[in-house]
Amino acid sequence: MTSELYRNYIAGKWVDAGSGQTFERRNPATGELVGVFAKGGKEDVENAVQAASAAFASWRLYPAPKRGEILYRAAQMLLDRKEDLAREMTEEMGKVIDEARGDVQEAIDMTFYMAGEGRRLYGQTTPSELRSKFNMSVRKPIGVCGIITPWNFPLAIPSWKMMPALIAGNTVVFKPASFTPRMGIRLVEVLEEAGLPPGVVNLVMGSGAEVGDAIIEHPDVPLISFTGSTETGTDVATRGARVNKRISLEMGGKNAVIVMDDADLGLATDGILWSAFGTSGQRCTAASRVVVHRSVQKELSERLVARAGGMRLGNGLEATTDIGPVVTERQLETINDYVHVGRAEGARLATGGEIARDGELSRGFFHQPTVFDEVRADMRIAQEEIFGPVTALIPVDSLDEAIDVVNGVKYGLSASIFTADINRAFRAMQDIFTGILYVNAGTTGAEIHLPFGGTKATGNGHREAGTAALDFFTEWQSIYVDFSGRLQRAQIDPIEEDGKP
Ligand code: UN1
């Protein structure tokens, strides 16, 4: 057990919070202390923004391929440290070690990918409508980026935001989630060791109300990238809009798997269990709805119940564990409250439904994998994000009805369809309005080189990952170079026909 004090990182130095205050994080599986962390506040954010603003003056001019070389080194270090990072992640937020490895790998992938973008960052060159004139567009960095991240992907999500921000020449003030501050520190340590100049990335830990708000409200932070709840995100956007900030939001989901009557039910069962119960259901992309054709409802339900009943809860570091704890006691209670809501609404509890307290489990925050059957699309458990190991089977009679149910929620992150019929698969692709869609796979598992994000209350129109991320972290500048030596008026002067340059 460790009680090391972890500090904020400002202007290239590890420093205590101005207030001298600290906070703790405990392992959600065992209650053991993970670490004690500097609890930042407004003055720490002020120092961090000043450092980031000062560093921007030189970092924006540091050649992008060289910025990429720093990221390559960072990616390699993440790879070298993958096992240790995964283990620490499991201790800090609970996901099983295999999934923690996947989270680290996602950060590695993103860091290598964005390093490569340092040699691209393409703009356009186009012919001019006038003679002796050259037209092009270039991407410019924006300045100090406020990066506010959640605990469920404590390395992957910060990397989705930080790496495109950095490769484009921005500097960063980073607030990791209060439940996963150590992973935030690990990422910054790697960047520091890889040679990132002081002030380019600054880390301030602490609460959303203090550190988050101070970043959002700071006049010298023109851009905020936020992942978290729809409620908080909407508040961030509302406050940011008043001061014309550029804001990217990744928020809730109520993702659905469609299982048609022609589906491979074994494969669908595997996909649903993985998407519904992986990370204890705490993914934005988790499958918390299964929209099933009535003719296969009974069989699918039986298969899910049999398999879910055999899944083992436990410490994510143990090889025998299928499902780890949820992140906090409060989250555990919220999940269990939803189980009560589902029962009260008349859904049939097919399996699970209880907080697990047997033996060792009583030390942590464990919830049984839970399947509701006979759920109606308008019930709260079929409409609201639960963020726990709970999924709801909603029977339907046709593909049209299934698509309506999938689209009939306020969110729009991920959806999937299991079918052997290519025409049905293409109908789903055409008519489902989510940011991510899978065919014959569950709702999770997005890869880093395609856009990630959702429609409706899931986001605000931006995308992370892929080259789409660069659109958020850069401004376009269109440049016109007139080398004719005379005044040429666009849209007004005729082009001379004599071939004069
Ligand atoms: C999230 O839950 O916020 O597609 C991110 C997935 C992961 C990322 C999820 N690659 O499920």
C-alpha cells in the first residue's frame, strides 16, 4: 500500500497545491489507499494557464514533425510501461486488467497516430481565379486548451484530447477526473520524459467545481474539450458560449444492440455480454438496450441469463474476474436505484439486480450483471443512461420498429445490428442516427483512427479521434499570395486574354 503524495505539474515542475490541501483516492475493489493528491484550486489554474500561455509562443513555432518525434517517444514509453500502467489503472478505477491493457493500448495507438500527423496536418492548395496569385489553406493552433476528462478511460480519453492538441501546436491545462488522478500523472510524466518543453502541458488535479470551473471561466483558455455527463457538459457549453469559447463535448449514451430473427444468436450473446458488462457497463458506448425480434426473444434472454449468471465479480487484478467493481459507492447506489425503478415500472428482472456483498466483495463496490426482459421502450431504464452493468431487452416485431426504438432516445452515440441479411444491415446503416454503428458486433470497441462521437444529447457536433480531431484543435487560415505586382480585385477585374502573367 502506498501513501505517496502526488503533485500538480505546472511550468515543468511538480508542485503542491497553493492551498496545501490534498485528497485521497481508494481502490474501488478493496478500499485500499491508492494515493494522496494535491487538491488544486483557482490559483493553481491561474499559474497553469500562465505557463501554458507563455509556452504557446514557442511551441506553436516548433516544427510539427519535431513535435511528432516527442509524441513518438511518448508512445514508445507508454508501450514499454503498458503492464505497470494497466495494473495501476485497475487499482485506481477497477476495470479488469485485460480491459485496462486495452485502455493503455488505445492511448499508445492515439499517440503514435497523432505523432504521424506531425508530417501531414494537410491543408489545401487551389488555383486562383486571378493570374499570378497563389492560394492555400493552413491549420493553425488555437492556444491554451482546457482538457477535462472522465475516469472510465483514464489514459485513452486524455490521449484523444491531448495528442491532437499538442501535434497541432497548442498547449494544455489538463484536469483528470478526481477518481483517476494517478493515471493523469502517469501520462504527463511520460510526456515530460519524452522531452516536452516546460509549460506545454500542465496538470491541475481537484474538483470540477474548483479546478474545472476555473479552467472553463479563464479568459486565456479559448478552447475546452470535455468528456463527462450530459448535465455537466451542457453547463460547460452554456458558460463557455457567453465568452465565445470553442467547446467540444462527449457526453452520455443509451446505446442499443438490435438482434434480428436471422442473427447468429451465439455471436449476438457474446457481443451483448461484452458491450453491456465490460468495464462494469461504465462505457459511454455500453449496450444498455437490446432490441430483439420477438421470435428470438426467449432464446436470447435464456442465453444471456445463463451466461451472465456465470460471470464472476471480483478484483480486476485477479485472472478469474470477469467483472470488476464500479467506480464509487455513489455510482453503485445509482445503479441499484435504477434496478428498483425498472422493477417498479413493470420490467421483468431476468437475472442479477443486487449489490454483491459476499465475502471479499463487501470491501468494494460490486453490482451483479443485470438483465431486464419485457422492457418497454418508454420506460426509464430504456431511456436514461445508467452507467452500470444493467441491460434491458426490448421486444419488437420488425426491423422498422427496431430502428424506431434505437433512434427513440435523446442520445446518439453507438448502435449495432446482428443480422445475416445484408439488406437489413444496410437499412440500419442508412436509418440509424448514431455517431457510431456496428454490424455483427457489439456497441463498443471504436478504433482511434475514425471519428468518435455522437449525435443529439451525446455531443455538440464535434468528433474526437481520426483526423476529425484536428478540426477541433485547429483554426483554418486561408492565405492568398499575389505576386503580379499590381492590384487585382477578386470577383471584379476581368482576366486579360493576352497571356500576360
Ligand atoms: C467511452 O466510453 O467514453 O469504443 C469511450 C469504446 C472505447 C472507448 C469508449 N474504445 O468502447
